[in-house]
Amino acid sequence: MPIYRLISGAKKITSGETNVVVTVPSDDEFYQLATAFNKMARTIDEEKEALEEQIRQNDSLLLKTLPAPIVKRLKEGEKQIADKFPHVTVLSANIVGFDEECELMSAEEAVGILNDIITAFDDAAQRHDVEKISTVGTSYLAASGLFVPRLDRDKAVIELALEMLRIVRAFSQERHHYFEIRIGIYSGEVIGGLLGKQKFIYNLMGNTAKIARFLMIVNSVEGKPNSILVSQNLYEPLQEFYQFSKMGEIDVPGQGKMAVWLLSDGGHKNKPL
């Protein structure tokens, strides 16, 4: 009977099935009711598809700004996300000279070049399976060993850093502007946490992240153009793979004297594994 078909269709919609069509082989009020029901079902189905598409777009946007494990935990309803990771290698980089070169460019050109460089960094980080943490202006922060422990994290970050040197050199030559990159790398324990309420940012805290940034600053002031400054705890396990040059000792705030080493592009002793 027509009424039972309408009841069955209503139950399907109630259970979450929206692609429902009720057929009533008559030309009376039940047919009119079925027509109205089918129109309502199509509207619900279209709204459901639009909502699912919006959710997919939101997820895609979140994955572009936050690490995938953090997005998963957010969607599961976790309110405060904070972790301590015992063995992480942190890369802190800054493009030196870009701000000065901006004075010679239009706003569109400056933003376009920087976006192209950062996008190339992101692609390189993905290839080397290193987690991008954040970009602030011309500074770039990445890490390995955060969510998945890795025995090769030091080497993965060094290979990313070497590719970043080549990326900046290529852009500088191709776009006929002079800028370079200085990188600092340090390994140790870090705290990772999600900060903010309106606009989220996942950031790294603790001495390891601070020292990586400090090494980048020291490299910018005392190092060589397009180079990587690493600490002793990275030099020791990697010296058989790369040709480092000792820069000496520096005073690290809160840490005292620390031996540091420089690496430039082309510094492989052997072909990377």
C-alpha cells in the first residue's frame, strides 16, 4: 500500500539513508505526498553531500596547517594537545637577504617568490619524511622523530637541509635576486603542543628547539653563506657520511660552551644511503 511505502521511506531517512525514492503507482493524494516526500529526500541528500564536501575541504585545510596526527586528535575531541618526545631532530632555517630584496620588488613578486620557495621546502620535507612545523615570514621550522620514532632522523634532516640549500641557490639565480639560507640543527628532547583558540598553531618548546634556533642565528652572523650549523651530538654519528668543517665553540645561553660544525652543499663523503 502507498502509506506503507511512505513509512518505509521515512524510516530509511531516519536511519541516515538519504538517497531514497518512494514510488506510488497512483494519481491521488498519495502520489502528491510521495512527490513531496521525494523532493524533500533529494534536498536532504544534496545538503548531506554539500556538508560532506565542506568537511573534506576543512580536513584538507587543517592538514595543510597542522601535522596529520594532531588533526586526528582534534577531530576525536581532544581539548589540550601536549606531548613530550625524547628523541627529535629539529631544523631551524631563515632566508637571509630576502627582506632587503623585497624593497626592489612589487608586493606580488615578493609574495610569489617566497611562496614558491616555501612550497619547494614543503615538497622536499615530504620527500625526506620530515615534519614541517611552521613558517613565520622567512623562517622555517621542521623536525623528524616527533610522531614516529626514527633511527635515521639526523640523516633525514641533514638531507632535507642540503636540498633546501640547493632550492634557495636555484631561486636566487633564476629570479636574479641575491638571498641565501642559514640553517641550524640540534637533536634532543622536545615538547610539542597545540596553541591558540581562534587560529591553531602546533609549536615546539624546550631547549632542543631553542638551541636549533640559536644555531641558526649564530650561523647567520658567524657562519658561511648557504650553510648548515650542527652541534657535536649530530656531528659524531654523521661525520662518516659528510664533510664537516669545525667552526669552534660557541656560548649557548643556559648550556655553556658547545662545539659546532659547518656543512655546505656538496659535503657528502659518500653517496647518501
